Amino acid sequence: MFVHIFAFKWKDAATAAHVDAAVRAVVAFRGVVDGLSDVFIGSNVSDNAPEYTTTAAMMFASRQAYDAYVVHPAHVALLDWLVPLIDPIELDFEAVIQDA
């Protein structure tokens, strides 16, 4: 499993409608992007880095599935209008599963 985690600090030009549209767009990747097994997105409630108000985690079947998502037309369309409105942070990792 490959995990993609991100958080957005919204710039002053962003509106509540932008935030809502971004959240809806990320959720809409379900069933559209091959190899995307789950999406979690919501408001950051942590006291750590509270300026990053929108947070998400996406689970992919593999690194290759994530790489295909990066260039997927739905993702590219979202980034076209979203990138000017955010200061993002991203973390990606190959999940290591250990037996208990």
C-alpha cells in the first residue's frame, strides 16, 4: 500500500467555496482513479500546525497507482485552480505492515 498525506494552508484569496470545492473534488477521485482504495479528508483539529486547516490521506494499491494519479486528468484539473490558493505540505510513504 502507498499512502499520500497532504495538508493545505489556504492563502488569503481562498474562499469557503474554494475549500468546499477542493474537498468535494478530492472525494470525487473515489471510483475514478484506478488503484485508489480510500480517501479521508477533513479539517485539521490538531494544535500542531493549526494553520494547515484542510488535511487528507489517500491510500493507493501501489506506488505505480499513485504515480498514475499524479498525472490523472481529474487530478491535473484540480491542481490547475487549486495550487494558486494553497501552501501545501505533502508526505508520501510505502506502508510497512508488520505482523503482531
